[in-house]
Amino acid sequence: MNETTQADVLELAPVERTAQPMTTRQAAVPAMAADSSALTQAIITAAHDPSVQIEKMERLLAMHERIAARDAEQQFNIAMAAAQSSMGRVSADAVNPQTRSQYATYAQLDRHLRPIYTTHGFALSFDEGSGAPENYVRVLCYVSHTAGHTRTYRCDIPADGKGAKGGDVMTKTHAVGSGKSYGKRYLLKDIFNVAVGEDDDDGNGAGANDTRAAEAQAKFDALMERIPKTTTDEAAAALWREGSGALADFKRRDLYDAFKDAVIKHRKGLKS
């Protein structure tokens, strides 16, 4: 706090200025500067004093806003720590049949976490933000607290709907909707630092390898769609040679094995 601001607060503090010596008033400055309620009372006093200059009133109001914002953020952090201490590991409730990985759905996370974070004064709202890289969707989560502080979290999720070689495997609308769903689920986990089961990897390596993982999944989906379209064993065998090599490049054993099992089953059906 600078000297001008201290003097403003001192002059407008709710004390008997005419009855007390200057030294007493000066001694009250440090305590008042740290006391938001005292500052509020000083502002009220100033508002009823026609001799107070507008500039001094504006400085007092600005100082009050800074102190209120600081206090609100401190209460936000305290409540966040308390909420996280009440949250345990959330069990996975769904399986991705293509990657054979288990994960917790948004509904599962919400069912376990909402009663806890609302008890501690938090509310969440989601939105789509601007500024995402090309072919990504930016998902925003506004976490507000009853004390008045709001913190914004974000994540960028691939949403181009294309496979490893540039082929379209889903519509743009589908890709954006899928990206937003992933974003909401992962933001909810990250905000409260929640662990899921042993290892929630439904995002298939989300993080630094988001793009690579999305390409692997898209390639796998495209290959799986082509299997039933092969009407001869020779065509199915050719698809296997093409697909197994492509999936091996991604080093995703789960996708490789799932594709292999599907091709074997289809070729048996063609021969029967």
C-alpha cells in the first residue's frame, strides 16, 4: 500500500478524528490495511462525508476491490483443498470395445464428485472457447466459488475427424461433439485431481500424444468399417496386410489385436 493510500484510509477511518491525537490514528493504519471490514467501514464513512474528494473515494474503492479479490481467491483455494481431501478414487464404469480400455464416464464422475464440490461451495459450467489450433476444439470450464472467485480451466482436443492418411472417418459435427465430450470428462478429472480405477486410458494417451492417439484411433475405426465390405477371403487377407502394418506403426497393441480378431472372425465367416 503506498503512502497516499494509507493516508486516505487513515483520514476516513471510523474513529473520532478530532478527539484523538495524530499518533493514535497513525498506529491504527497497519491493522486497518489488513482488515477488509475496517476498510468497508471507512468507505461508508467517506460516502457520508461531503468534504471527501472523489479521487480519494475512488482509490478507497479500488483498494477494497483488490482486498476482496485476494480474500475470495484465498477462500477458493482453501475450499479446493478441502474438497479434494474428501474425494477418493472413482471406479471405471465403461469399456471401450475397440481399445479394450476401461474408463469412467462423465455421468460416473459427476455422480461421485458433484455432491462433494457443491458442498464446498463450487459450481461448474462448460463452454467452447476461441483460439484453439486448427482442427481442435477448445473446451472451457468455469469453476466458481461462493466466496466470489472464478477460475477458468481449458483443454484443446483434436476434432478433425480424419484418419492417419487424411481420410475422413467421421463428420465434422461428430468430431466436434466427440471432442467436447472428451474435454468435459478430462477437465472434470483434472480440476479436482481425481484418479480413475487403475488407469483410465480411454483417451488413448491423451496429453503430449493427443494427436498421435487420435490418428491411431481414426485409422482403426476406418479399418474396422472396411472389414464387412470385403466379400472374398483374398480381399480380407489384403486388408489385413494393409491394416496390420499401419497399426503396427502406431505401437498400439490393443488396436492391433482387436483388428486381428475381427479379421479372423470375418474370414472364418466367409469360408463357412
